[in-house]
Amino acid sequence: MGNLYTQFRKLLPSDPLLVGTVTAHDSDGYSLVELPGGGGLRVLGQNVAVGSKAFVQGGRVVAEAPALDAVEVLV
């Protein structure tokens, strides 16, 4: 039996799934996405309209995300 922490890490995705708002499309197939914390990303894909929420993973637009309010819970 291996290290439990190593086994746990294998269950998690290597690239996190992020949610952000698409702010612009570039002419070369990339989109600009603003994250809720204020950061921004330039990601490949234009399949989500400007002003809509998008799921982003691994530097690509994965799909359109539902427009829900963000809630932060401290434990």
C-alpha cells in the first residue's frame, strides 16, 4: 500500500476547473476571461459569448457556465 497522500492526489485533476466572465474575443481564436477574484486569463476558444460565464480548464474554454451568484463559505 502506497502513501495515502499520493493516492489522494491522483484523484484530483491536474488542471482546476475555473469559472469566469468572457470579456472579449481576439481575432486569433482566443478569448479574454475575467475571474471572480479580479485576475484575467487569455484562453483558447470562442464558443461562449462575450458577457457570459465560461468554464475554463487547461488554457481552453470548456463550455458555457450558468450565470449564478458566487457564495463563499468559511469553515
